[in-house]
Amino acid sequence: MADNLFEGLPPPSSEPQNEEQQQSTANNKKREASPVPAPALKSALKKPKTDSEETVPQKSLRFKMTTDASDAQVIDAMQKIASHIKNPAKFGKASKLAIQMIQAGSVKPGTSGQFFAILEAAMSSPTSCTDPSVRADYHALFTVAQDAAECLSKKQKNQLSTWTTQAVVANDLFTDDSFVFSKTATRIKEAISSLPVATKDDDLEEAAALKDEAEKTNEDSKNKQDVPPAVQAEENHKDEADPFGLDAFIPKRIKKDDRTKGKKETGAKIKEDEEEYKRFLKSQREALITCLEIAAHRYKTPWCQTVIDILVKHAFDNVARFTSQQRDAIAKLWASIREQQNRRKQGKSVTGKLDVNAFELLQQKYANEKISIRRAVGSGGERRAQQWLG
């Protein structure tokens, strides 16, 4: 009995065990009654959009090749470009804007006049189109301008052809690519061959134009002054003859002179076309002479010499297609080329010196130099240098 540790203690009751079992069963029933929540979707984790964010449209960058601008807006833009393209400092930016308008299809028959004004303002710039600072911009502008030539008139097309010769063909002669240079020379030869033979009238007109050039400038300045009194008297006489302006409403009788009026107009139009064709030929000949002069200045480049020889020889063979003063210029140019050809045959360069290679140049330079294996050169340096160079 002494070994029984629980002797004298009351027996354990079973009530606490029943309460714990009741609590556990109640908790199990609650868990079974509550449904298992569904897993959250990813879309529910996103931040909801507010009303202000939904109304704001999203911006995206797009490069448009066409514009929806009206003709009035296009004309206004072209007038601004024409006013800025005369400035050499702004020529690069203005020419790029003009190129964008051509590529966007903004040049139409209704806007061709303003577009031609841009080209005219570009060629009237004080900086030459062959100047190195703007040479590439002129080349790009007048190359792309060929795409809009269909919208121009015949007179404007002729002028554009001359400007293309000055701004594109002439600038191609400054290239460092032998293939482009040769192709440009071929293009110049074709243009020379397409010229008609110059007549005596062309020579006389050229001489008269040179003599009267100074006089015309003086006459233009005088014409800008006040209107002569004779013109004012005629205007006053017209006002007195019809003070109420009723003559415009009185029907006029058809006279015999009105029948010949149409013939006179057609004759005047034909004469105007002839004068325009003469002006085109004159400007085209001057542009080709400029190209020949640019090519002659590049004769110092060895790989250009053969192409220039052929080009100038072709111009000299077709010298009859130019006017008198232009013929003299071509003759002098051909004489200079022939002189340089003779120097090349004699082994001399364009400057008149003998052509030497790199080894011969170094041989001449170090023939009398004192060369030694030591830093200090001895007295026999010249003999050793000659023996070393042979």
C-alpha cells in the first residue's frame, strides 16, 4: 500500500473530458459549415482604372507620309519656306522641309506656283549652289524636285532642268567615287550633244546682252521712279470721256479688226515660245560651261584625268553648239588640257615636276642625310647613307 501514490485521493471525474469533446465537435461543425474561399484571380489584383484615366487617350508615335492639310495651309507653309530658304544659315532646315512636302504629295497643280517659288528663291541665294557648306542640301533638294516636275508648266520645267544641271550634275563632279564621276561626265556629254548648233543671231544677241547689261540696270532704276506726266494725262482723259463708267454696258459692234485679233494672239504666243526656248538654250549652255570649268579644276586628281580628257575633247569637237565667247573659253580649256597631257607623256606631273614614286622621293630626301647606328653621327655619315640607299 505504501507504494501506491494515488492512495487516499478521490477518483477522477469524466465531466471535463466531455466539455473538451463538445468544444472540439462544435469547432469541426463550424469549419464544415463555412465554405472554402475561391483562389483570387490575377485580374483582381490589378489596380482598377479611374474615370480620368479611361477618358485620356493613349499617345503613340507615327510617321505620316501623307498630310491632311488643306491647300491654304500648304500654300502658307510654302511661302514661309520660300522666305527662309534665301538665308544660307537656314537653308539646310528649309530645304529638308521642302523635301518632306514633296514626298508627302503636297505639290499639286494648285500649289505648283508656290513650290516653284521655293526653288527660285533657293537659286537666288547669295551662296552658290556648289559651295561646300550647302552642296549636299542643294543636291538633295533638286534631286527630289524631279518627282514634282509633272505639276509644273513647260517654262518651269525648262528652268528646273537648268537648275538641276547646276545643283545636281555640277555637284556630282566633286565626288570621290570614280564611278559617279565617270557617269556624270557621260551625262554632260549627252547634254552637249543635245544642244543645237549656235547661229549668228545667238552670237549677236550674246554680244548685245553683254553691252546692254549695265544700261538695263540703270533703266530699271529710272522706271521705278514716279510715273511720267504723259501717262497721267492719258488716264485723266479717259476719266473725262466716261465720267459715269457707262461705256462698259454699251454693246460694241463687231469689226473686221476683231477677226484678225485671234491671229495676232497666236502669232504672239509663237513668238513668246521662241523667246523662251532661246532663254532656255542660253541658260543651259552657261550651266554646261560651269560644269566643264569644275571638271578642269579637278585635273590634279590622277584618276580624274582620263575622264576629263575625254569630256573636254568632246566639248571641243562640238564647239559649234556654243556661242562665240563660250567657244573661246572651250578652246582655252582644251589648250590647257593638251599641255597637261604633254607633260604627263614626258613623265611630269600637273605642276611641272617629274613624277616620282615613294621610294624615289625618300631616296632624294635621305641621300645627303647623315645616318649612323649611334646617336652621334660621325664624319663618314654621307658615304654610309649613299651606300645604304644604293
